[in-house]
Amino acid sequence: MQLVSRIRAALGTTLPLSVLFTHSTVAAMAGAVRDGRAQRTTLVPIRSEGTGPISYWIHPVGGDVVCYRGLAQLLGMPVTGVQVPDGLGSSFGLDELADLYADAIADDATGPEVRIAGWSMGGVLALEVAERLAERGFAAAPVVALDLMEHPDEDHGEVSHAELLAWFARDVAHIAGAPDPLAGHDLAAEEDPAAVLTERLRLGGLLGPDTDDETIGALLARFTANSRALSGHRPGTYRAPAVLVRAADGASQDVTSAWAGHLKDLVAVHTLGGDHYSVLQPDRIERFASVVRASWDAEDH
């Protein structure tokens, strides 16, 4: 979030984090602003080098794909992120996202085989997108779904705005490896919960002094809309081959088993060390990258 605000201060406009993949200098970013290329697009090329089909990595609940940057360097194949684009509004369903992403991937794919994966919410979307692409004649390598946390068969009920703000705070903190900035605070009891959230994030060192309200508001809006879409989703049965990867201290075995029950072609279940967030951190990510490569290399032989 601090980086987004620094870019905004330098260029006078807000740019999506994904612009870092395609425009590595401030001058290049300024050119993107002038040319009208600064909007959030659905597909974000993360790595163009490598062999084999493009692998498409779908965003987690935050809506961005920066979390896959380190992983992309280890896979040895082209990697494209799939993120929430501009223009979707504040309310949409997970099926709507899956339709949009399937359209984008179908238009972008360079051959009949597609590789689709995702972490957390991204894994759920990957399963849905693979179904849609199979209906169009694409041959899917096993979908790789990392640490699906939401139970597929439980009604999660209505989630309050204060609860969503608290989830957002925990998500930001855990990605940064920091403690929950709202520990001991009940946002539901606050007159202005969003203001309290921002203050606590600043006190916890999770927001820089130059992080503006527009940046925070955009991140919150995407997180909130995605969370509601995920909570309201009821999965069916998935026919595409799939590999489930569980973090030992992340998704429970019961939840992973429940997801396995929705898969007609479960290729494998892997358990990796770490929790829901640390499984993608530099000291653990090579193990996950090995699982991904093995899952897709097996299809090539």
C-alpha cells in the first residue's frame, strides 16, 4: 500500500500494483498514464520467459496478483496473473468473475491446453474457470488450488461491514508477517470503523504516512466485494483434474476433504509446512513451486 501511494505522489494518479510487472521505472509508469494504459486489466503478464503453455494464476481475496511474483520466477514457464479489473462495481458474484476470467483466458491462450491455479479464493475461481474452459474445448492440465479456507458446504451467512474490515486488517498484517493491528478492538462498537481501521494500520506500521484515502478505499472495496462473492458461492461438482495443496497450519483437513468431495478427478492432495500466508513466503515457496511443476510436468509425458 505504501508503494502505491508513493507512485501516486510521483505521478499524480493512482496506478494498479500490477503496473510494476510491466513498467519497471517511474518514466515507464508515467508513459502508461499518458497513453491511457494505467487501468487495471484482467490479465497481467508476470513472466514471459520459460517453456510450455502459459500458466494463469488467479487472485486471492484482495484482488491483486503481486503475491505470485516470487513464485513466477521459480516455475520455469510463462506466468500471467488474473486480477479484478476496473469497472466491475461494488457487488458481483463469484460466477460472474469466473465467466469474465474464462473469456479473458480463452482469448489469450496460445494453444488448446491451459494451466490454471490460484491461492485461497483464487483456487476456488480456478476450479470454476477450468469448468468453463472445458466447455469450450480447452484441455486443462490439473487445476492447482492452494489452501482453500472456506468450507464448500457450509452457509457462511451475512457478514457485517465491521467484520469485513477486521478480516482485511488481519489479511494485510499476516501477508506482512505482522501481528493483528485490531487485536482487542471491536470495530462494531466504533462510530467510524473505517477510520479506526486506518489508524490501527498506521500504528502497526502497515501503512506509510503518505498512504492516501483513495488507495485504502480501493483496496477495501475490492476486498469487501470479493469476500462477499466468496461467502455467497455454492460450488457444484468439478470435472477437471485437480490437485489440492494444503498448508499444514492453514486450511483444516476437514475443509480440504470437503473440497475433495466436489472433485470428480482428484489427482493428488499435498500438505506443505507453514500457514495460509507463509506457504508463499520466500523460505517456503520453493516447495510449492516443486509441487506445481510436478503436477503439470506429469501431463507432458
